[in-house]
Amino acid sequence: MSFLGYVFMQRALIAGALIGAGAGTVGVYVVLRGFSFIGAGIAHAAFGGVAIAFLVGMDPLLGALVFSLLVAWGIAYTSRRAAIKEEVAVGVLFATSMALGIFLLSFIRGPRVDLLGYLFGNILAVSSRDLVLSFVLAGVVFLAVLFLYKEFLFIVFDPGMAEVAGFPVGLLQGALLSLVALTVVLSLRVVGAVLVAALLVIPAATAYQLVRDFHKMVFLSACIGVLEVIGGLIISFYLDTPSGPTIVLLSASLFGLVLLFRKGTR
Amino acid sequence: MSSVVELRGVWVDFGGHPVLEDITFSAAAGEFVSVVGPNGAGKTTLLKVILGLIRPRRGEVQVFGVPPWKLGKQRARIGYVPQVEEVDPRFPLRVLDVVLMGRYGALGLGRRPGAADRHAAVEALKLVGIAHLAGKPLGELSGGQRQRVFVARALAVKPELLLLDEPTTGIDPAASESFYELLRRIQKTGVTVIMVTHDVGVISRYVDKVACLNRRLVVHGRPEEVMADAALAEMYGCAALFFHHGRAPHMVVRPHSELREGRR
């Protein structure tokens, strides 16, 4: 039976397409603004949220959503007020939420929580409920990017000028980081908290090597994202490897190839 | 002539330290004013006060007759060219897309630029003489060309007031010269131009007024009047010499030591 014959695989592939397109699109802003590290911070915070949700008996993805959104706005606020360096705030947060997650999960008795699955992704993990949530999350991300396309471009390219033009730069930055949070939660089941940051960076970085037009870069990055997540899932199915690392390795290989062929031109 | 920009007794503090002290300054409609001063003199702060981004602790600011933070939609009457270092030149954007950003503020949240905006952007590019570069990626331009792109972006809303922050940084002297010519041409279309620069050697033949800033605004007048004023020397801890070449007064500033040697 081919991989398409399995229901779990069908769900994983549909979720995978949404993940690839979402991460590819949001990743463009992440790469161009240079906040890859913030993406990683939010991803780790999501894992802390999963653990808290398990303890209080909430849906783990909803826990991840709440927690990562809080962290996203926390970072946006810190970067505006500059009480401490944004980088330092993320650095502290990064390890703390990961530690909190594993610490809390060690208290949970009874059915073992799929710790590895949340950390590195599990191809079997996408339930039909998760799939519904994926559609909602991806829908919000795409609608937001569609509506605030020029605003996000403006604050990423030239935040000072966006402020002069009268745009609410702080709120827009928070909104953009919220999209990062939504994408992280969207990807959590299939890619895992540890590796989702790579998905926010690699497709966009690959597209950046190939085109010099922002609009084309967004489109290309989304396409590359879909291709890599779907491709990674299929390889993961046949090799019986964890889906997250397989997807990331495939993405990194493609990025390496593109770099090799584009060498010296950029 | 009515004043486009008017500051009276303006004080600005950052964390308890005065950045601007008792600034009184005005620019009349259609004037080309250059504000010179060393790094850290408060030049960018002065522009941000005019833009309404910073509110003074004391004093009065009026732009087009109202406090700039109350301009609202009228913000579009101001064009602003920020310092070049603030953007990444390798950002994957084409020249026309950058110029179109000048129209974003007037468009408002969620609305995309249309044909009229594209037309205005092309017109602005023509005005600064680089319409042929519209489709080029920003990263392929020279420093001088890139600076023109940012001027075109500021002009895309057809402003009545143009503010420039250190526009000739990183541009070679010949390109700077033709850049000043461009500003002069823009001024002749009726636009009030205020340019701040740390380049005290700026050739003042293009400007109507020179103001010297180092927390306080020391000199304020026509280039010839500035020359008569000894205050400039106090301000920089250096002496300023001016030379006349017919109708083109040049302002040259040298350190004390160098000047003393010259006097022997």
C-alpha cells in the first residue's frame, strides 16, 4: 500500500502542506528582519505551554497557543521598551520554558506523554481535531498576511519610516510575532518544538538566494516550504524516521544545493 | 512669506539630559535650510521634533501652523529621508517598490497601492532622474543612486516640506555635489527643504540659510551672516573660515591647531 492509503498519512500531508506554506510565508519576514533567534525562543515557549496544558488537563495545542502568544507579545513589548536587550530576554526565555516543560512533564503519571513527539515531531500524531485547528491557524496566518502585507513589509524593511508614516509599529511588530507563534503551534505536531525554528528560516533563506524581488520571494518561499514538508513526510514514512528531523535535513540539503549553485553571485 | 516650520524655545531631554536646549528656529515656505553640527548635536532629534515623533519638554512647535503630532492625514505634506544606515541594502526589493512605500501612509491600514500610486512613484523617480532604474533590485545600485531612491520615496506623496537626515553620508564628493543640485531643483518647485548634516564643509552655495546646532542652535541666518558670526567657532571648538567665490560662499571649518599654523 502506498503512503496515501493511510489515514494518518493523509492527515499529516494535509497538515504538512499548511505548515509548509505558513512557515514559508512567515519565514520571509523572520529572515529579512533577522529574528530567527526569536522564532526559536517562541518555539521553545510553546513546549512549556504544552506541559502546562497537560498538567491542567487542557488541549496541549491550545496551551502551546496561549503560552507562545504571551511570549510573542512579551518580546514585542521588551523590544520597544528596551529595559533589557531583546536578545538577552529571548536567551533567558529559551532555556527556561524548555526546562519548565520537561520539569512539569516529569510529574505527570499515568499514560506517558509523547515527549519526543512534541520535541521532534511525530508523523502519527495529527488527529482529525488537530487538523481542524491547523486549518484555523493557517487561515488566520494567511488572512493576516493578505490584509497586512504592505504593513509587515514596511516595518521589516524600514520601521523608522513606518513610524513616520503614522503606522502603529509596536502593534504591527506584536502582530507579526503572533503569526510566528501561530505558525509554531501549527507545526508543533509534525515538526516538533526543537526544530520548528529551522522551518521558519530555511525555506525563506533558500528563496532569498534565488530571487531579489520581495513579492516573488514570498511566493517562492511558500512553495519551497510545502515541497520540503511534504517531501520530508514521505521520506520519513518510508525510512521510519522522526518527521521533524527528516524535514529539516531535506530543507537544509536543498538550501546547501542552492548555495552551491548560486555561489559568488550574491 | 509664512513659516512652514516654527520652533520657539524648544527643550528636549533624554533620560534627564538635555539634547536640545532652547531652540528657536523657523523655515519659510520655499526655503532651503541646512542645519550643520557635529555627531550627537541633536540633529536627528530636531528632525523628529519637526515630524512630531518627539514632543518637547518645553516650548512650542508648529508645522503648517499646527503642532506636528496633530497633523494626522496632513503628515503626507511632509517628506522624510532618514539616514541610509537604517535600511539593509541587500533587502530583496525593487526600486519602484521602495518608492511606493512613500504612498503607504496616505493609503492607510490594509489597503494596497493601486495604479495612481504607481504613477506617482514613477513621476517621483523621473524627478530625481532615475526612472530607468525602476525595475532594478535595491542591492544593485550605487550609494548615490540609492539615496535618490529614498528621496523619490519622500517625494512620492508630493510633499510641501522635505526633511533630510545626513543624505550625503557614504557618497563621494562628485555625487554629493549633484545631489545638492537635485535638492536645489526640488526646492525650485516650491518645496521647503530642511537638511541636517555633520558635514560642516558643506558647500553653502545651494542653501538660503545655515543653522548651526550643538544642543543649542547657535547661528541662524544667510550664509554671509553666518560668516560674520564668531559663535560657530565657540560651538565646535574650532574656527570657521569662509571664502567668497563670487556668488558662491564656501564655508570651511578647520581645527584650531591647523588654523594657528596657517596664521604664522
